[in-house]
Amino acid sequence: MFPHLGGQELFVILFLALLIFGAKRLPEVGAGLGKGIRSFKEAIKGADVKEDIEKLENKKINTATSSSPTEETSSKKI
């Protein structure tokens, strides 16, 4: 993602974050960022699960509607 990001660049970024947020708030900022990333991942997984459930429900509905006419035709033969 960042191919030219070495140790010195990371040090500068961390130093600037320390200056901007301060030593007391930096752990809070990191924790908030971690929680945000975690909730984003869960939301993506939840959306995938919802799509899978909808697909399965649609397949059940399609198989139920396609099996109904065959039952009607078999009952008409008798």
C-alpha cells in the first residue's frame, strides 16, 4: 500500500501525531481508530451474510413455487 514508507517516515508520522494530540490523548485516539476499523469489518461481514441469507431465501421461494405445479399436476392425474 505504501511501498516507500520506511522507518524514518513512520517516526515522523508518529512524532507529528504526538504533537497534535498530546501524550495523554494518543492512546485514546489509537483505541478509537481500532474500534472504528473493527466495526467497519463487522459491518462488511454482516452485509455479506445478509446477502447470502437473501440468496438462500430466494432459492427456497423459487424451489417452492416450482414444486407446487408438479404437485397439482400429480393430484389431477389421480
